[in-house]
Amino acid sequence: MTESTSIDRSTIWPYEEGEPGPFFYARYSHPTGVEAERALGALEGGRALLFPSGAAAATAALLGLARPGQTVAVAHGAYYGTALLVRELEAWGLRLLEFDQTGPPPEDADLVWLEAPSNPFLTFPDLEAASAHPGTVLVDATASTPVLVRPLEHGADLVLHSATKYLGGHHDLLLGALVCRYEEHYARLLALRGRTGAVASPDAAWLLLRSLRTLALRVERQSQTALELARRLDAHPAVARVRYPGLGPDPRAARYMQGGFGGLLSFDVEGDARKVETSLRVIRNATSLGGVTSTLEARRRWEGERVPAGLLRLSVGLEDVEELWSDLEQALAAL
Ligand SMILES: *Cc1c(COP(=O)(O)O)cnc(C)c1O
């Protein structure tokens, strides 16, 4: 027993008696990756596969699970990169449809793509309605993590994570994951990964193992702080609207998310959102989410017209709640 797993950076492992063993070439699999996949799979209740980023995991899901001519129904207001990616693959015959994930998915969808909760609109999918749909159901649970929701237990077929966010948690690793309920999906995606070469590095897998040890504590604390900040922002005169699953009655989120509502929220200000961004002193004016340090940014710069001009997305880190609130108050005073 060692306290920390060692990283094996080998790309080859010698055959045994002329036969390849469980590991022979790192593009197919490597020991650190397999160990991290085991740990994540146990948390989600399925079989996990790591990819070099969330976007690479999404690409593998689309190429591995959908066929030319098929329809991918993506939740409205979900991670903006997902719709862009499906649109990119329209040239290979996929069809994109966007729908309201709080209701049942469109009947003609072959692959249903939900987000629990959506980034940055914080809507929560109706997992029961989706699981009654005949199509393959994938839930991007980046923002909730298995600490709060385990979508496979609610009928989803696959879970996707940008492990760059909460699972990694420290703004120091780029990683993605798919967790499969069915062996058939797992085998298909494993073969595709080996062929396309979209393999996560041993170093990234090792960092994930390190991070999973504190995942539950981080998410619990981030949820508590985010709920408190969401309530205070909701009462602030400069804030027109707050989106957070734990604010107001959202029976769907409450039913599925146990033990908190996560560290991600968004709110709208009237006036120049950039003034809030540039006045921050503690919270980083940066993109991404899920790290131990808080980040905030106006999403208009990336998402264009689909988000309100004054929408600010806040990812709550592990700083003291009062320190974060003082920072937000003084930044909002710049409006
Ligand atoms: C960031 C993000 C992704 C993409 O993940 P990368 O690791 O940046 O490639 C996918 N889904 C959601 C919800 C995200 O926040």
C-alpha cells in the first residue's frame, strides 16, 4: 500500500511469453488511466472512459453513438460548445435539434443530450421523461458531479463530464469522461477511442485521482456558499435575476440533487457587466468553473445573443463566504 498512486508514463509494456498483457500500448489503455476510470465509475455506478477534454468526450459520444441521418436533441441553454460541436458534425450527417429539457424530449430524437443543471442557465432536466424516451439518453453532469446527482440511477444511458471542472477542481487539468450504463456502449467507445487516439494522459488521470479524494468536501462547501450568495444576490438592488437550482422551488432539482445544488450560478445585472468583471479583487475574472478559486465572467463575449448582455456566470470556490460577498458587493457598486 502506498499513500499516493504512482504514475506510469510508459507508452509500451513488454509482451509476456510472446503475448500482449493487459497493457501493451498506451493509446489503448494505461494503468493510471484505468485506475482513475475505476474510481470515477464507482462514483457514478457505471463504466468510465477518460478523454483528453470534455469536448473530446462529447465528440466520441457523437461519433460512437450516432449515425449519419440521425437527430441529436440538445437541451436549450446547455453548454454552448455542445451545440457548436453537433453543428460541426452536421457535415457528417448529424442533425441538431434544440429543445426544452424541463419537458419530454422530441419524439424523433435518436440521441437525447441533457445537462444537469445547464451551464449557464441552470435549468434542470426531467430525467424521468427522458428515460421514457426510446432514444439513447446522455446527461452532461459536469456542474453537479456524482456527489449531487447520479444520472444512471435515474434512467440515463451515459454520463458526460468535463473533468476539467469540478472533478479536477483545481484549474490545473484538462480532462473529460464518459460513464456508461451498458457494456455495449463501453466497448464501442473504448474501440473508437483507441482508433481515434483521443486518450487522456497518465498525468491528467493521476491528477483526477488526487482530486477525487476531496470531491465530496469541495462540492458540499461550494454548494453551501453558492446557496448563500444566490440568496444575497437575489436581494441585491443591482441584480435583476438570479439562476440557481436551490433558489425558489425547483422540485425537479430538489428531487434529483441530494445534499446541495452545486457551486454554479448565474445572475443578470442591468448596465455594463464589464464594470463588475474589472472591479473584482478576489474572484477571478476568468472563464471555466468548478475550481477551488471562484471565477466570474460575462458570457455574452462567448455565447452572443443567446444569453442576456448582463448575464454573469459565477463559479463559487472554497474562499470564505463573507470574503466573496464583500467582493461581489464592491464590484456591483461599480455599476
Ligand atoms: C466546460 C464544459 C464542457 C467542455 O469541457 P472541456 O473540458 O472544456 O473540453 C462540456 N460541458 C460542460 C457543461 C462544460 O461546462
